[in-house]
Amino acid sequence: VKDDWKINSQQVFADGKILDQIGGKMAEGHITSAWHWKHKGKGLEDMIPGSFYYDLKAKKLYIWLKDGKNPNQRLIEVSTRERLIQVGDLEFIRVSGLTLRHGNNFKGNAALVFDGRHCIAEDIDQAWHAFGGGSVMGEYLTFSRCKFNHNGNNGMGGRRRGHRILNCETNYNN
């Protein structure tokens, strides 16, 4: 157990393998109704080997490894950041050649968010974000040769106009 854990983490990995989430709280509205199925229980008493549970009120993160061994002797990664990269209201920005892993979510955010105009994301390999992978929120954005896989809700999403999505991959998303 990790005491005084203040982040509502949605994903925990042990030695690179994702653990099952027990219980959990997501943002209200359509996100909650689309998300409830992934839980294997509701509380601490429902934990099984290979799972984790976050007690929101007590601010405690519980981890039970599949083999029952001590988590302090393993590589444990817990998602904390809701957006891994956000390009704000900017123009002509290029982001290229990055690998992004293990993003958190509480409000329906994507790992990679572009809000600007005439920006480019290319050769991005993103996976395992609690909600979405890539988000085109600006205008005339180009995503080229990007991978958005294993995300809790969607591989890509967005709004506005003029976007180009070229040779991108979205697999194993909810």
C-alpha cells in the first residue's frame, strides 16, 4: 500500500504489464457510463492477484502482484499525468519521433492534444493512456505515421476543421 497517494490513478504497471483496476472513479457523465465495465470489483475486498485499487477518500493506492511478491522489488509504474503533451493555441509547431506511455485520466483527456493551427504530429508511438490517444482540437492539423493503441476509450478524436490523418494506426482501444 502507498499512503498519501493524492492522484486518482487509472493504470498501474508491474514490470511493464498492466494490472486490473478494482473499483475506481471517473469523471461524471457519458465517460462514467462508458467506462464502468472495465472494473472487476468495487472495493478493496474485491482485489485479486494482478490488481490494484485506489481508495479516493483515504488517499491510498493498493497493489497486489500476480505472483504475490513484494512490489518494492519490482518496477512499478503508476499513471499520473492526464495529458502527456499539449500543444496549445500555437501555429506551425511540429512534434516528431516520440514514444509516449502510461498516461492517466480523470476528465476525458487524451495523451497528445493539439489545439493550434497548421501543426504537425509525425512518427508518434503512443500507448496505454487511460482515456484517449491523440486529439486534434485545432484547425488544419496533420497527424502522420502515428500509432495510438491500447487506450481506455479511443485511439483518436477531435473537432473543428481541415485535419489530415495520414497512415496512422489505432488498435486495441475501447
